[in-house]
Amino acid sequence: MSSLQILDTEFVQPFLSDNGFHMFKGLTSKTPLLIESDIQSRFVRLQLSGIAILNLDKVLIESADGKNLLEGADIMVSSSFENQARFDGKRLISGRPTGGVNYHSDRELNPWIVIDLKQIKKIAKIEVYNRNDRFFIRALTMVVSCSNDLQSWSIMHDNFAYKLSEAYLALNQQQKALVDCASMNVTSINELISQSEKNSDKDTALKTL
């Protein structure tokens, strides 16, 4: 008898939405990551978790009255893909979204960018425009933080914060795998299939998922 049951998957998307996950893409899809706040800060950091590649189209930061807070801003990056000057981060914070890739890191541990607004400013809105092709999934572990001294950081948004929620921890293994699969986090789905293979149940696992 199969050790897995066909699961109800209708809970997955509402679960992710209720727990702060955003499947954010770019200009064409009109689905950037939108963060609204009333924080006063000088530095804004965007960082991925684990071994990853960070590539984005554009970051916009505005005040409550719609003023562009990136005028005169500077940017620091963990790396530039193959040390190419066009990926030094400057194009990421200038102009409007293009639908392209205006920043590209190397493949590394926890790639990041830090935007320096030059002085403490009241931030009302941050929009992060992802690339819009199949590689948009690279940015989905995004954590956005702010600081005034580059030492103490406050998290403004953690796209995978759902994994620490009580609701997620209460799910069973199959339910967690479905949620992680829907958020393009394939680690637990692979673990479930691997475990099912050991139980000679791979076909059922694949049909279930």
C-alpha cells in the first residue's frame, strides 16, 4: 500500500500569500516586489540566502510624496559577474525599469547589494524589479534590510520568512514539500522524492506532487 496520499493542493497559494511570500518578477509581468514602510534609514541591503546568483533589473526607493530617494545615492555590491563594469550596480539604481538585467553577481555565498542614500531618509516604498525570464527564481530568497551604520540591520522583508512561521512548522512533510515547490524552493521536494525512492514509492511521490 502506498505510504503517500493524494494531497489537497488548494491550500498552497493562499498559505504563501498569507505568510508573506511574493512570486515577484519584472516589468513585463508588472509584479515587482513591493515593500511599503515608514522607516528612516540611510542604507538598504538586498541579499540572497545560500549559494546563489543575484540578478535584477531595477530597484526604486521613494518617499511618501513620490520623490526618488535614489538621486545622488551610491551602491556597493558583493561581486560583479566576470568583473564586467556594466554589472557594477550603478545601472540598478538609475532610471526606470527596462525589463533587462542591470545587475548580475557571480555565483557565490549570500550575494548582496547595499544602497547608500548618503543620509538618513524616510522610506515609504521600495520596488524591486526582477528579471522576467525563467531565471527570475534566483531572486526569490530575497531579504531586504535597512541600517544607519552598516552594523545593525533591521529586516524589512524576508521572502522565505514563511519557513519559520508556526503555520509552516505545523504542516506535515508532504504539505511542506508542496509549499516549498510552489515557492521554487526545491530542497524539501527532492528530499521527499528521495525518501520515497527508499520506500520503493517514487512513482506515487511524483504523481502526488
